Amino acid sequence: MRAACHILTCSLLAWCAAVPTASAGQLDDLASAKALTDAQKQSIRSTVEDGVKQLGSSDIGEVAKAREELSGWSGGNATPVFRGEFSKAACGPLADLVLRAEPIQAVNAIEVLRVVQTHEALQHLAKLANSATVTNVGVRLAAARALQAAIEAGTDMNSAQADGLVRAITDASKRESEWACSYSQLTALSAIAKRSGMDAKVVSAARSGQVAGLGAIATKVGKGDAKDAQLMKSASRVLAAMRKDLANAPASDRSALAGTLLPVVESLRKAGGAPPAGLDADVTSAYADTVKAADLMAELLKASGKPATKPAGKPTGKPAAKPAPKKPTN
């Protein structure tokens, strides 16, 4: 069932990408605007409203046309002014459509959310990538991948916005039961941690989020239930990528993370050495890869040691000499 959902999602995404981009009409004309009149803003809202209705059509051809109309402008140099106005008009209705539509319509709506590249769009994608919101694996996977891609594309957000997004993605990763969704969620956190200009606290929170997500995987696979075994595909990949990131980070960053990450790494290594019986070759290989990745990560963290501290002076056992009394002056 899980494999079928993944195949369906990949097919839907491939279908979306295969349809040639047509002229985006009015939206394409307005995308480069540095300022928008009230009439132009109304035009955007009207076009979006009609497009979202068309996205919900049972006619697949109509769905494709709607997606083209709503996302075709993204291939050019859309201004922040246009993106902001489009985001206000489109993100809420698109997210609502995802929650009530069939998978094919939902995935197309998610593809539009992906290209918006505003913090509002990221917030909606993070919510749709959470199993507490979307139970359909294929749709959730599309949202998780879109979220990862949007963050890696450099969507504008400040540190306060990024901090809230980190919390949302971390929550999703701790709940996740499907390895491909987990992988995209944890990779999205990595993308936030690696963004230039991010506040050090946000970077730390993003890495801690990865640790929390890996810890949730370790807890699940540690029970030895074969239904959770495929999560090792996420663990092996995330651990390997995280090690590369941390290898290029200051030693102090690794030392600060070691206290929480090392126990998780050791738990994953232990679980990786005892795969449940009856796994297919692909998942069995993921267990072996997790052991290797865990060993390398542990080696890196232990080599980093503890943050350096200023050594205290050695006691001499003798009391400090008192200063000689000053001679009275005449």
C-alpha cells in the first residue's frame, strides 16, 4: 500500500511536470509590476478565485490549464510585490482545496503553492506535510517535497519566521511514519540551517529539529516492528548528509549538539544491527547503511570533544603574600 502511494505520487508529479507551460495571461503581465493598483490587485484576486475553482474540476485537462494559469508566471522575474499579493489571494484557498480534493487535484494545488515562495506558502506546505493534517500519503509526500524545494529555492523569510517554520516541520517529522516524507521534512530543516544570514538560534533549532526527528525514528525502529523498518531509508540518508554539514561547521557547534545527537546515533546504530526478519533487500541495505552512517557520525562528534575552557591556575598550597606596609613619610 505504501509503495503504491509513492508510485502514485511520483506519477502525479511527473504528469504535472510533463505538461508544457502555457501563457499565464493576466498574472504573467502583472508579475513584473513594482507597484499594483487596486484594480490590478482585484484582477489578481479574481483570476486566483477562478483558477482555484478550475483546479477542483473533475476534468484533468481543466486542472492542468488551471495550474498553468496559476503558476506560469513563476518562470520569470516576479517581484516581491506581486508574490505578496498573489500569496494573500491564493495560499488559503489552495490549502483548503488540498484538504478536500482528490489526490490529482490536491497535488496540482500543491505545485502552485511550491512556486509562490513566500513565508505564508511555506507555512501552508508545512501544515500539509504533517500527518496530523493530511493522512493521504501521496498528497503528504507531495507537500513535503514541495516544502523542501521551496526552502532550497531561497524563499524570503526572517529569523522569527524561520523559527516558527522549524517548529512546524519538527513536529511533522516526529509524527511521520513514511520514510520519503520523513526524508524531505528533515532535509527541509537542513536547508534552513544552511541558509546564509540565519540567526544562530534558528540554525541551532533546525539542527535540534533534525535530532528530534531522528530520535523519533530511533524509537520506532527500536521496537523491531517490520512496519516501521522502511524509516531507516530516511535515517541513513539524513545521517550521512548531516555528517557532511557538521563536518564543515565549527567544532563548537558539533560539541554543543553532541550531547543530544550521540544518544540518538547510538540508538540508530543498535537498531541498524538488528533488522527484523523478512525485510526486502532495499530496506535491509538501509539498515546496514544506517550502521555505517552512525559510526561515522559518532566518530566525528567524539573527535570534536567538549568546548574549550580556560584552564584554572594550579594552587601552590601557600597563602598569597601580603603587600609590604608602606613606610610613613615625614
